[in-house]
Amino acid sequence: MNNFFRWFGLPGSFVLTVLMSLLALVLALCFRTKDRWWCLAAMIMSSLGDIVLMNFRGIGNKMPVPYFFVGAGFFIIAHFLYTGGYLTLIREHGFKYINPGFWTAAGVILLAGLIVTVLSLRDKNASIAMYVLCLSYMCIIGLACATIFSYSWSIRSWRSLAALGALSFFISDYIIGIDRLMGYTTPALQDAIWWFYPIGQIFIIICG
């Protein structure tokens, strides 16, 4: 998808992430609800993470620590912000947080964690530090997924598509995690990241 957004000589991933932040901004200005502002803040953090991770204009080379960790830090903040935004919606509607949607997300995250663990044990070159980081990050994005799934289960409307967004976002991060942990990637998987990721972000933003 990002290949389509190569405008004005800029990388498609850069253009795409900026457009998603602009979408979040427009929605926040139009509806002016708390959850929209939470989602705007989350998308801005995500865009900052994207810019760092793509090493745009060599920005990552100027950082005192590996820029992958800086980018991951921005995304950790983004996931907490998305969690806050959807918790706001759950409270405003008086929904129960623990429901079948919550447990569905918990099951998906647990299964994904088990797969990562098995693959790591079978790969002698897997880094223990990276494995711990991947699991920690998975718990954080899992919290966001569980919250969004919980809301999606309760709202029972077109906004339930937020769960699809959360799952799509998770898949894109999962592909990156497998690559960083075990060095397993292909051009097709790299392309898949920039399909799952923007689709996930857009659904989460719109359905908030």
C-alpha cells in the first residue's frame, strides 16, 4: 500500500502515516469528544514512531540509543493512549469491561505469545533480551486489543469494526516482532506490514 503514496519524492510510508494523523485530527475537530482526542494523540505518537523506525532523513542515526527502541517507545505510548480512549467510551456507555470480547482478545494474545515462545526456544540465535522485549510489548498491545475488543463486543454496531482494526494492527506488529527476534522476514511480509498497519489504524480511529 505504501508504494502508492510516494508523493513529492517522499517515502510512501511517511506520506501514509501523515495522512492517518490528519484523518485523526479532522475527526477530533469535527466531533470534539474525549475519545477522539485520545485517538488523535495515539496516532500522532504512532506517526512519530513510524518516522523514527523508517529512519526518515537519517533521524535515527543521530540518536544516542538504537532508534528501533525509540520508535517502539512511541508505539508503547500510542497503545496506552488507545487504551485510554476506548476505556473512555466503555465508561461513557456503561459497558462491562470484562466480557466475551475481552476474553477473545486475551486468548489471541496468549496464543501469539506461546507461538513466539516456542519459536524462540527452537532458534538458538534468538536474543533473550529481544524475547523479553517482544513479550512485554505484546502485553501492552494486548491491553489495547482487549479494551478495543471489549468495546466492540458491547457496542454491537458498525463501530465493532474497531476490533478488526486492533487485530490488524497487532498482526503488523507481530510480523515486525518475529523479524526482530529471529530475523525471519520476506519481501511479502514486509509489504504485508504496510497493509495490516494502516488498515488497523484507520479502523481504530474511525470507530472511536
